[in-house]
Amino acid sequence: MLDAILLQVLSHPSDGIVAIVTQGPTEPHVVNTWNSYVRISGEDRLLIPVGGMQQTEANLQHDNRVKLTIGSREIEGRIYKGTGFLISGTARILSGGPEVEEMEKTYPWLRAVLEVTIESCRQTL
């Protein structure tokens, strides 16, 4: 399910921003992280270390739908240099287990891992 260009974006040494959107009680909530923090797990899952993200976690308890935008100015897009993706799916916070333990080796500051199960992935640029 993961597009080859998206894989380039996630593995490029020049870091880009990732926006994570959840639905709060009254409005959407957006939090950011870095492309280099995103790990691919299987064909349809992304794992992201969680340091803060308390509002994200609270929102996911009521509505587990999530949207992410991921981009890079360095990867060739459809028309010009620079590309972006919109990912929709569901998410949950993992507070323990082998995936959390493995990510703690790289990110000792994490308190949990955001697991995103991808339902759709669309190139936007």
C-alpha cells in the first residue's frame, strides 16, 4: 500500500515535517513530528514515537480516525521537485510491547508509540 515515492520521502536524509490530525470534542487537533521519526511496520502500518501528544491520545480514545500529511521539498513530485502525501487511517497509542521497546533504543525520551493503520494514501503534490 505504501507508494514508492512516499518511501523515498520517509528515507530521505533531509528531514521534513509530518502533521498528525485527530478530531477533538469541538475541533480538529494538529500535532507535528519529523519524517525521520516515522517507522514503517508491514505494508500498512506506521509507528511514530510519542513524547507529548496528550491531546492526540485523548482524542483517539473517542475517535480513532487520523490524517497525516507527509512531505519533502527534496523528492521529485508529479510536476516539480517537492512532493506530499495525505494518509488517512486509524490510530492507537501503544504503551508497551516489543515495538515500543525497539523504538526506545533510538528514542529514549518516548513515553509511547503512535501506531497508524493506513486505509488510504494519496500523493497530493
